[in-house]
Amino acid sequence: MILPKYTPEEIARLKKDGREKVLGHWMCNEDLDKCLKIFTAGEGCDIYDIEGNKYLDTFSSLITNACGHCRKEIKEAVMKQMDSLEFFPNYHDGFAVPLIELAVKLAEIAPGDLGVTFFLNSGSEANETAVKMARQYFWQTGRKGKYKVIARRGSYHGTTLAATSFTGFSALREPVEPLLFGTLFAPQVKCSTCELGLEKSTCGMACLKALETLIKSEGPDTVAALIMDPLPGSNSGYPMPPDGYLQGVRALCDKYDIFLIFDEVQTGFGKTGKWFACELWNVVPDILTVSKAITSGYLPLGAAITTPKIASVFNQGPGSEFRSGSTYGGHTLSCAAALANLKIFEDEHLVERAAETGKYIRAGLEKLFEYPIVGDVQGIGTLWAVELMADRKTRKPLSVDAGSWIRDWCWDNGMILRNNRNMLVIAPALVISKEEVDRVMDFLHRGIRAAIQHFGL
């Protein structure tokens, strides 16, 4: 790792230019006005800011960096590829070797008969393309009326206009409406705070019944796809679905001839202790979308992986082709980085390691229940959320934003923590050590105690 050095004048100029000349992704003016953060180096689970301060990154660079920062194996693979061919597009009738080799590797590790990949640049594009694939499939097979898409409230699927249409957060949808016509929403599945107001022990899986009611009321012949995250992401706090729910969803899609799309952009590649979260329930979708950890964030890449049966419809001769593409989708260097990244996964047994790390993290997080404001702990593998509440029995919310205060406290003391107000999110790299997990827990204990004292809770 090389740690760049900057003078105070350079730092001041970069922060001023960053604030004035860049519109940031999911920017938060309140936080930007507190402290504009510029990062310059990283190694393992640590990252350094422009002032040279070191932070333990518990959100793995937006849940991308699974194998740790500054891995020479990935750097060397990209440089080797750059020495021969830096880029050729997967366009018309052209391919590059790393793209084909990565497609073979994904077919090897993907569940079921998922084995044909369409490459893109991001998770948003992967989700939008999966829906396009479903719609064109039915259009091409003589069922042009099957175009509607069902998503779930409380789920996030991306930032393109179409992906935003499938995202179940009104705050993200409203500023850019009107959105894609034909999108429907089923109940989210978070048993700890059921939106139907029911108890898990007695509900009879009403959320699944509501999904079937929606399909039937719209008309199965009009619904092309159901897109969902088998394990909802950091915005929802990684709530595990009830046993039988995903199997029931798969059965409904089979019954009504609807494509099941699993969005595993966040959860894919080992983070749950399986290559893909859907394997926890032995449910295989018709299309699996991935991104983020496919390259561990070293270069941009996304993918929509489908079955030979579905792909064959687009290989039936002139005029049957799938009508989608982008210049840089499946970039040659990104595919080389992904292959090196996945080799690290296998060589260091990171999927199995995440399963064991998850047990250790759970044990540590459950000790936080000693604090009365800790209401719930949810997650698996290296994906976890701690919900802060005024009363854990009644699930009464806190009247103050203690979560953001704890996040800022952690930053000031050397740890990057993600939060959604009073939900604290822990999603470190798969290479995190037990010693580093212990450091995370120490930060959380001290931060929560400091917040209790600060707010008088």
C-alpha cells in the first residue's frame, strides 16, 4: 500500500472543489457540511483519509470490498490483461477472453441451472436488464400482454429510472415520478415490524397470500416478473424471511408463469456464508442479478445470470436476439479483476469463512442487549443490523437520532459505521479477522454508552 501525502493547502483545495464541483451519489448536505471525507489509501479492512487518519471500515466500501483493500493478485491480473488488451466491447459478434472465462466461472458457482450471463456495469443496470429480458421473452413467445413487474415495498433495486420504478421507498421514487408504467408492489417481509400488523406465529404467512392476491387481481397473463431481494439489504436491516416464504414465492411464479428475479447485488458472493443468499433456502430464480463484490469493488461490473432455457429464446436465429447492450458492459479489465477476485475467494475459502465469522459477529452483537436502547439484532454471515429503540418489548422508536450520533462518534474515534437513523449496519469484508471483529464490538459498546449519556437515555 502507498499512502499519498498532501499539504494542508492541497487538502483545503480538494475539499472546496469536491463540495462545489461534484454532485455526490446519495449525497447528504448535512453530513457534507459537517465533514467532507476524502479517502486516499486502503489495506485489508482499513482505509485512510486524506489527512492520513486510519479507519476500520465496517461497511466494506458500500458492501463491495469482500477480499480486502490492496490485493496484489487483482492488481497483477488487471495489469497483465492491460499489457495485452485493455478493452474490446462485447458488441455484435465480438468477445474478449476474460469475459468468456468469467461467464464459465459464474455458471460453475451459480445455483441450479443458472449458466448464461449478460454482463453490465452495475447492479442497477443488471436489475433493469433482468426485467427487460423477462418482458422481451414473453413478447417474443407471443405473450405481449405479460409486461407488469411486481416488486416489494421496502426494497431497493437501483438508481436508473426503471430500477427506481421497482424500488419500494417512496422518498426515492417521488422526486422523479412518473416512473415506469406497470409496476406493482407487494408487502415487504420483515416479521419484526410486519406492515400487515400481524404476528409471525399466527399470521399464516399472510404476506405470501397477499402476493398471490395481487397476481390474481392484476391477472397472471399480464405479469412478466417478480423482482425481489431474497434477503433485503442494508436499508431494511437484513431481515431473514420466514421459513417457507421463498419456497412459496417460487411456487407462485411457477404456477402463474412469472419470471422470478433475485436481486443479489448486495448479498451475493459469500456474504451470507453461501455463494448466494438464495442457497440458504434452496430456491433458484429464473434470473440472478449481481454486482458489487463480483470484483470486490476493484472495477465496475454487473451481471444478469439466467438459464439456458430462457437464453435459447434469444438464440433462435436472426431477429430473435436480446435487444440490449452497453459500450462498457463486461469491460475486459473488470472481467479480469473479477476472475482474480473469485480465485481469492476459493483459495482463502472466504465463503466458508464468512459463515464462521457470522457466528462470531452474532455472539458479539447479542451482548449489546445489555443496553436498554438496543432493540433487535438481525442478519447472517457478514451482513448485520442493530436496531435502536426506546422499548424493545413494544418496539417503541427512539425520539432522538442516536444512530447518526453513534456513527459520528465512531468516525471521530477511527471506525466507519453505516446507519439508517437508528439502525446501525455492520457489513465488513469477508477477510475480517476475529481481532478486528472484537475491535468493532468495542467501538459499538463505547459508542452506545456515549450516546446513552449524551441523550440521557
